[in-house]
Amino acid sequence: MSRRFTGRRALVTGASRGIGAAVAERLAAEGADVVLTARTLEPHGSLSGSLRETAERLSRHGTRVELLAADLSDPDDVAGIVPAAVERLGGPIDVLVNNAAAAIYQPLADYPLRRRLLTFQVNVHAPLELMQAVIPGMRQAGGGWIVNVSSASARLSAGPPFSVHPPGSAMGVYAASKAALNRITNLMAVELYGSGIRVNTVEPQSAVLTEGAVALVGELILPAEIEALEEMTEAATALCECPEDVTGRVAVSLDLIREWNLTVRGLDAQPWKREEIQR
């Protein structure tokens, strides 16, 4: 089994469940020490997944795993994440994965300001704050990897006539925040080019049926619109070790797998065989 991340320190947001937990596990399985951060420290009844449960799965890989409960909607919490992660792992962060997101779907015609502010704080401002916080350590180390998890909803809707159907027709604010994240990622890459710090976004080509996605829109997603969590994780972790000239990209999971001829492995980095995805 590959241990390509041995000796690297990683910080993954939104790591209590879904894509964040999966990427964190894959990083640990391949040797990284990882700080997991999310709001949900302990299991509770409203939605499956917690930092404690993610850490339990990661413990079998034998690397260092630290938990950090934080709310990305609170700027004070955000400001403390990177200093705490550096202290707990004993050195600067080599890999930052900005995965956490606020997804509140509602038509734009009556979308309230409070929800707009919350969405942009979690999906745009917090990732940028975390990028700014890890850059000095990455500069000193001579390089690093920043991967921001985006969404295909950031693309413009073709038309008229328009063929957007639910939930896409109610994702305007979420989609706008992801479009902003893509642009910030690209320009951060421009600013940092030549420093050894790679900055990219990755988005699923199709829906990934994480716990959150199922709770939000699970019944509205057709089987043909679904990809496996392992596929999204493969693409994301490939960008966590990409060469210096791969930066500023908005990568699409399945397209990247084909372009780089990647072998999709399980979250434990072991051989994986695609099976029919169950709802």
C-alpha cells in the first residue's frame, strides 16, 4: 500500500462525515498526520457522523489524529483553527482541504440576508481565512497543497429555455458561493505561483450521496447522476500531492481520474471495486 503522505501534516474541515471524513481517512491511510475539524464532536441523533467516529475509523492506520471542534460560521473559531492544528501536530500544515460547506437551498426571490451571510461566511470567507493562515508555514517549508471542495452548481445555467430542475433551481446562493470560491482559488494560485504552493478546487462530476446530501436532496437525485464517494476522494487526494505546475485548476472528479489515469482505491487505500450505489 502507498504511504505517499508519510511525514505530512494535513488539516481537513467538515471531517465529521461525507467527503471530508473520506478524504481525511484516505490521507491517514497513506501516512499523513491529520487534524479533523467540524462542529460535531460527539455522535447525536439529527445526522449521522461526528469527529469522534471519524477518528475511530482513522485510528487503525496508525498515524496521529487530532480533533478540533469549530464552527466556521464564527470568525473567532476560524481564527483559532490553524494555530491549534500546528500546535497539535507539531509543525506547519502541509495539506489543507477546505471541504466544509453550508448548503441552504431556497429560491432567490425570498432568500433572507441572514442566510446569505451565513453561506458566504462558511463557504468563502472561512476557506480564504484558513488559506491565509497556512500560507506562511507553507512558504517557509518551500511548498504545500491547498484543495478546496467546490460544486458543479457554480457553472452558469444554459438557456433560455432553461432545463434546471430541483434542487438546482433553489441553489442560487450556494452556487454563487462556490463560484466565488473557484475564482478565489484561481487567483490565489496566480499570486502564489513559483512558491511551491499548489491551490486547486475539485468538484464531483455527479452527486455524491453523503449523509448531508441524502438529507437535503436524496430523493431528487437520479441514479445516473450519482458517483461513488471513493471516486471523489481519489480525485481530491490526487490534488493533495500534485506537482507544482498543477495549480489554479477547477478540477472535476471523474474527468481528473480519466486524465491522470488514476486507479480508484478505497478509503483505506486498498483495491476497490465499484458496486451499485445504494440509497
